[in-house]
Amino acid sequence: MDFVNYYSNRHYHKAIGNVTPTDVLDGRREQILQKLMGVQTQTIQRRRLYNQHLRELAQSAPNLH
């Protein structure tokens, strides 16, 4: 019975946008998806800056080979 409760209420479902059924029923789906998009955008931006920094370091470092 615990598994059924977990799966029906607290499990993230891909078919409804990786939110829980409880989130959908409570009307929080869009709010959660917007927050996740913001986090994703920040993560991509950080990754781009980090990769740019690594490229700049590689170009400025003397050839060690």
C-alpha cells in the first residue's frame, strides 16, 4: 500500500512534465516547470562560462609537450 501511495502522489511522472500528480492537482505544475527552466538556463550559462574560461587558459598556457 505504501508503494501505491508513493507512486500515485509523490513519484515524478514523465508524462506530466516530471512533476508529481499532487503538484498537478494542487495547481503547482506551471510554477514548478518555470522554476526548473530558470535553473536549467543558469546551469547552461555557468557551463558556457566555465568552458570559455578553460579555453582561455588552454590558449594562454605555454605548450607543455
